[in-house]
Amino acid sequence: MPDEPTVPQRTIIFSGPISQNATKILRNLCCTAVAQKIQKLTIQFASEGGSVGDGFALYAFLKSLPVELTMHNTGWVGSIANVVFLAGTRRLASPHAAFLLHNLGWRVSTPTTVTSGTVHEEEMMLTSERERIKLVFKLNTQMSQLALESPDFFKEPQIYEPAAAKAAGIIHEVQDAAIPSGESVVNVDWS
């Protein structure tokens, strides 16, 4: 019996925050993989989260890729990184991995004049972002509509260990991360 033809595949290791620089590097690596006719792409993924805007943009980009995309939680996926993770058509988690969902916040890093209009605008943005996150979960998991629509969904932090993540449809399987022999691997400094 002839050998099955090997499908070009690549693994990218992403461990770090969701930031403009990190997502730009990851998008460039994915574009290179597509140009090289890679058909299966695995992202070994661990991120505590970061920029909500960059997270949603990366989610949309990853969903648009013409490859079979596997996202593999190799440690901790938190905050907006959950949205990025859900872009995978196949989603895995290592046995020691976990997912953190929590409420969104508004960070002010420099002295800022705050007016009632500013506060209202920020609250509108936070509400919109929470609703968009809920929509991504609704589209990509089996979490109950009742849980997702609850006003308490983001009030308290929730941690999903692998078994709970599988039951909620966040992941499809629990398994250790592995890189097939001879596969192309890219590990980049994301800072």
C-alpha cells in the first residue's frame, strides 16, 4: 500500500500577551505559512490576555485563514485570549491547562481628565465588548444560552479546567502538546 502523502503543516508557539506587536508577528507568520501552502497550522497557545481590540482583530484574522487551524492551550488562556483561542477549528488543551473568564476593566495609564461623557463612553465600550465576547462563545462553544445571557456571566471570575472546558465545548479534546517529527516549528519572542 503506498504511503499517504504528507500534508504540509506547521506549529507556531505563542506564549505572551495579546498586544499590537505580538499579533502583528503572529499574523505575518500565518501569512507566510499560507504563502508556503501550509495546509495544517497548529498554534500552541498560552496567553493571559491583553488588548481587547487586538484580540478581536486576531480572532477575525485567524478565522479567515484558508488552513485547518488547531489551537492548543499549553498553559493558561485568560481574558481576551479566550476569544483568540476560539478561532481554532480544532481546539485542544493540555491536561494541566486552564481557561480564565472575567469581567472587563478600563485601564488608565496616564493622567487623564475624566468627564461624565468619558465615563459613559467607556461604559458603552465595555458593554459592547462583553456582548461581542458572549457572541463569540455562543458561536463557537456549547455553553448554554442561559449562562451566556446571564447578567452575572462576567461578574465573577470563572476558571475552566480541561474537563469543564470540554463539557462547555471550549475545547474538543484534552491531550498533551506534541510536534510531529520533521514538522516546521516557529517560536518567536513575542515581547
